[in-house]
Amino acid sequence: GESVGLHLPTLSVQEGDNSIINCAYSNSASDYFIWYKQESGKGPQFIIDIRSNMDKRQGQRVTVLLNKTVKHLSLQIAATQPGDSAVYFCAENRGGGSQGNLIFGKGTKLSVKP
Amino acid sequence: ETGVTQTPRHLVMGMTNKKSLKCEQHLGHNAMYWYKQSAKKPLELMFVYSLEERVENNSVPSRFSPECPNSSHLFLHLHTLQPEDSALYLCASSQDSFTPSGNTIYFGEGSWLTVV
């Protein structure tokens, strides 16, 4: 069935290195994508979003890349820091504009080694 | 501090109990949501309220009953729950209930529910 998913459930990186977290989606009608960060014991926190008419968007130390051809979304974190350790979720909006169409992936746990 | 406050943070209840989860948002948003987060599943949308009216109910069992008395407050009333209902229940809000770019959903810290 159609779903949002992640290639890797866990990712371990060295402090200072760049991190890349991947997400696959299967609905070609999805028009909006969001990355969330969830630290232990906290609710998900918005990181960055991208619309389907873009293929790249940059924020502070983060970049989201969208490849609609292969239905792939990635989050790149530059110079990863210990405070980046968390679970990262991608979410896709499957059209229609309603928040009810926002589908979340299971998440990738990022661990940063000092 | 996200501007969305949930109480209680932890709740243990028996299967015959009645309890309620409370959410308050201080962001002036018009839409509020309940999500369920289980250990091995993605975030699941339960209810959507827009301007205090329920606009979405994702086939949630009737033992979960939402209430939205005004645009700043949202409750989830719990009655005769099952152990499999144990999860993190997240409240969220956004400016409105549509998702154009910039209409970010802000989550609370969640209420950890254990049903025994």
C-alpha cells in the first residue's frame, strides 16, 4: 500500500560530520513534505518543509532535497551536534490541503557520537 | 516551549476508569488536533477541529471522545480503554486546518497513557 517510510531506522554519526536522513514516499500526488525532530520525552518539532514545485530548500544547518522522479526525500544536517540526537520524521501531505491528509513516517533515530 | 501545553504528562488508568486529557494552545490558532504515537507505529491522526468544529475523525473508537469548547482548548475523554490504547497522545495546533507551506503544526509534549 501507499506509505511514507524511511530507509534506515537508526543512524549514528560522529560529531561534526554531516548527516543524511532519507525518506521514501509512494503517492505521486503528494504536494507538500515536512521534516520533524522529536527529542526524547518531547513532542515533534517542525524543522523544515518543502513543496512539490521545489527540489531543494535550505534552513539553518539543514537542507531538504526532494526527488519526485524516484519519490525520495532527504534531510541533510550539516556539522551534526550532540543536540541533534533525536528521532526524525518525514511527513507528506497527500493533496486536498487538509491536515488530515498529513501522513507521518516511522522515524529515524539519529545518534551523535562525541 | 511550543505554545501547546498538555496535562497530565503521565496517566495510569484502569480499564473501567474515566479520565480526560487536556490541551491548551497559546498561539491564537484556529485548528487543533489529537494524534496517537505508539512505539512501533507512525504518528496517527485521531481528530481534527477547526474553529471548534470537528472536521475529521479518523475512525477512532468511541471510547475516545474529543471535546473542543473553544479554539484554545481541546480535551480527550477516555472511557473503558484497553491495554493496547497505551501510547503517547499528542495534541497539536496550526493556524488553520489546511497545509499550504507555512501552516506549521505545533505539537505539545504529549501525555503518556498507560492502561492497566
